[in-house]
Amino acid sequence: TQHATMSDSEQYAMENTDAGASETIPMEAGQIKKGGFMMIKGKPCKVLSISVSKTGKHGHAKCNFLAVDIFTGKKLEDMVPSTHGTTVPVVSRTEWEIIDIDNDELTLMDEAGNQKTDLNLPDFPEKMGEEISEAWNGGENSVMVTVQKAVGIEQVVAYKKDSS
């Protein structure tokens, strides 16, 4: 009998996907810009401000990041030497139309007619879920929502009512 052994590259590829590697990209801390995204304590964050402090004769400049979790709005801080690597979440935004709201569960449809039923009304920012329900008004109005996705989390982050 033959034993099939996996090549090193295959094993590596498997480990890599498990770690969610495709959801973040490595980047040097010094390359991150204000308004950009970065991971802090495992959370995808949007950078609000960066202050760079020069250290002593042999030290590296350190970047102090003040950022906000893109899904909860919680402020987080991180300090990384500018030449050190950090990770940046891959953030995507897509537009969907609300087809139905049942309790807090959304049924959404994109332009191609694909349906999405795995999202609820957002609970952050606080009033947005209610506002979306009111705007949709039991289906009287057409409401588009923006779904932001990063590190396997998806959440409605914005909406607009069509005034047609």
C-alpha cells in the first residue's frame, strides 16, 4: 500500500487558511496612515490619529495609534515600533437593498438578485437599527444598506432611503 504524504507546501497552505491569513495583510507600522485600518488586540480598527515618538540614540521610532473598532466604535490604542510589522484587516463594503425585516433579522438583496439572510439590524451605533426600521417603514420605502465586512464579521454600517 502506498502512503500519500502531503508536501510541505500543501501543509503550509492549510495552516495558513485556518489562521484567517487572507483576511489580514502584513504591513509595516510606519506605513499605516490616519484613516486607514489596522488590527489592534484582534479587532479591526480605523486609525483616528498616529503620533510618532522618537526614542533614544539606538531606539526605533514608535508609532502610537489611536483607533476605533469599526464594528463597536470602541476606542483602542496600540504602540508599535515604526519598523515592526503589524496587520491590516481587509475591509470590504457592499450595498444591499432591504427586502424584509423580521424582528431584527434582515433579508437583503444585491443588484444581481442574490439574497442575504444572515444579518441582523445593527446594534451599533445605538439608534441605527431603529432608524433603518423606521426608514423602511414595513416595506413602504426602498432602503439600501452598506454592509462592511472584515475578519469574518459582517455588519450593517450605513443606510440610505431612496426618495423615489
